Amino acid sequence: MSTPGSGAKTTAGDQHDGPSHSAATAALLTGAAALGGFLFGYDSSVINGTVDALKDTFHLSGFAVGFVVSAALLGCAAGAWFAGPLGDRIGRVKVMLAASALFVISSLGSALAFSAADLTAWRLVGGLAIGAASVIAPAYIAEIAPAELRGRLGSLQQMAIVLGIFAALVVDYVIAQVSEGGATGTFPWGGGAWRWMFASAAVPAVFWGVIATTIPESPRYLVKKHKMTDAKRVLARVMGRGDVDGKVRDIVRSIAEDRAVHLRDLRGSRLGLLPIVWVGILLSVFQQFVGINVIFYYSSSLWQAVGFSESNAMLTSVINSVVNVAFTLVAIALVDRVGRRPLLLGGAAGMALSLGTLTACFSTAHVAGGKPELSGAAGPVALVAANVFVAAFAATWGPVVWVMLGEMFNNFIRASALAVAAAAQWLANWVVTTTFPGISGFSLSLAYGLYTAFSVLAFIFVIRAVPETKGRELEDMDRLERPRREVRA
């Protein structure tokens, strides 16, 4: 490809770079960036198989285990908050490289941890990487993808996250299977099996770092830094015969129109905030308060607590993750056809029914040796209900909330409103993850009863307050500041 000196040369000089070739290039670049989402899911879920081993190794109470498991979430907010400004200053690719390095440091530090305190510190470092990846990868994808492919390519981030969760659970299962004594035992190459589970995250982290060195910088960042020739070269790769000069002019105009937005711009008449901002915050909170991360952080420990062997419990967790991946594909296929509100309503109803079933199963469990035991049909019913819950979440609230957070705010407040909603989501995630061991230690039926109640509240919230955003242009989202009026209409 010749170096473009002008718009005409850029468009004509790439005759071989037709629509199909440019679309493939955009997909490859998007896939490379989406590896950050894979690490997001992998690093946040790899701890699943280590929970019981950590409890035994460091003699932790239920609440202490919850804090260690959720420690990464405390770093996520900071990582997400600083990733955007840092990406504007040093570039998207360099932030990816920094996040990759933090993932490697966190995974190796966690593997070599000698106490619960330093393990918590290493998990906080991992949280910084997760937070940065959760912001910078979608930003890069949005800026590199052609408009007509942005929706489909943007969905790769969510798919990468659930594939990362799946891969982590599979690796945990395999390591436990080949280790003498399972997760608490010794790996064939020496050292505790749980340490190798943490160390395994370094492999995809290094891979992402290597891949990040091969992809071009975001065209928007290049234009902002007045590197017009480089920006045109990147755009030519992903646009084919499109109007590269026109695209550069659009980027220049959008950057010229940018101005700093502060949290005070979110102030409104509803308890100090704009109504639409509250919708975003509560969507984020309900997405976590239904207890989905209990399945992905604690499922192996949970199934052992109700009578499954460690091997079968880990295999059950893998099955949960397969369901998660499969039904995320369902969401991607339906979200632009069915609409956001119907999926959220159906998902909340499905989660309430499945969680209610789990609550009933555990309320009848016999307690032996301090652990509940499911007898008769209760065990299989609980297993089916857990997978129905994962399916209902994966096909609806998992991806749909992220879709809505990216599109429901008007252009002016989008970045700040997203930051507030995302911070609320990380905080809600941390609350659920931290409190589950203590609540479940007292009563599993109480824990699932609470998540059932939040699913019912989520259903009511969607009916009363959440507007439909399907088919609307981003420039029209300021009409959604009064969602109740939209719902009644």
C-alpha cells in the first residue's frame, strides 16, 4: 500500500483494498483489541477454582474470602476512570500494552502470594488492568470500525469477555484434574494447583501485548495529534475505497466541537441528577444485584457445598460458562430485532423464576457438618435452574445493559454519564461478591431469595422507567431524558 499524500491518492492507490478486504482488516484489528475483553473475563473468573484452596491455605473466614475474591473490583473503577484520559494522552495502543503488563504482573504475583494481604494487593493490580481493558478496547473498536460494521464488531467485546470466562473455568478444571489432590493439591510441575491457575492468566496477557504491538493506532487519536498522513493510512486500510479525506474532516470537526464535560453537567431534577442518568445507574446496579457473578466467582465452591465432588463441581461451572457463551450469541442476534426493553423484561422474568427455584431448593436442603445437602430431585432441579438463570442473563441483561449504556445518553453527557454508571456497576459487583460468602454461610436460600427479589424489582424498574432505544440515532438520545413519558407513549 502506498503512503497517502492526499485524499485522491489514498482512495485510488488502494485499488486492491476493496470493501471485502477492508472489512476483513477491520475485523482483524477489532479482534486484536477485543483480546482485552478476553483477559477481562479470564482474569475476573480464574479465581473461581481457587476459592476453597485459598480458604484452606490462608485460613480465611467467609467474609475474608469474599474480600479477596472481590479485591480486583476495587481496582477496576480506578483503571476505568484513568484509562480514557491516559488513552487521549499517550494513545490507545500504549494503554493496551500497559494493561497487558499489569495483567502479567498481577497473575504472577497472585501465583507467588505468601499471604492473603499480598494476594489482595496483586488482585488490585489486576483490577487496574481489567478496568483499563474494559474502557480502552471498546473505545478502539468504535474508532477503528466502519460505521456499517460497528454494531457487529462492537459485539465482539462482549463475546470475548464470556469466552474469557469460559477459558478460565476450563483451565481451572484441567489443572485441578491433573493435580494430585485437586485445586488444594500439588501440580505435576510443582507448587500448589491454585497457584498455577493464577499463573495461567499470564499466557493470554503476553499474547495480547505482542498482538497490540502489531496493530495501528486509532485514527481519531492520530488526527488529534495532527498526524494526518498516518491517520489516512489507517483509515484507508479499514475503509477500502471510502472517502478517507471526508472521514478525516469529520474527525477534525468532531474533535473541534469537543469540550470538557464535568459531573455537574449531569445535575438534574431527580434527586440531583438527570432522570436518564439514574436509569443508567440503576440498570448497572440491577445487572449486578441479581447475583450473576456469584455463579462465575463461586460456582465451583457452591456446588461442592451442596454435595458435588470437586471435579464434578468444576465441570458444572464449565457447563454454566458454555451456556453463557451460547446465549450471548442469542442476544447479539435479537437485540436489534426484538428491541432492548422486551429482552430486559423477559430476562428479568426468567431470572426471577430460576432464582426463585434455587431459593426453594436450598430452603429444603439438609445441613450436615455445616454444609447444606440437596437430596432427591433437588440437586438436578437446582442445576437446571442455575443454567436457566445464566441463560436468561446472558441473552438479556448481560449484553443489553452494555448496549444501552453506550447509546442511551446524549452526545454531550455520554462520556461522563457512562463513567458514573460504570462506577456504580463496579461498586455493585463488589458488594455482591464480597457479601455472598457471609450470607450463604448463614443461609443459601436467603442469598438466592435476595437475588430473586432484585430480579423482580428489575422487572418493575424496566416497565416504569427504561425507554426503548432501538432504531434511534445517537443524536436523538436527548429525547430520552424523560423515559417515563417514552414508556407511556
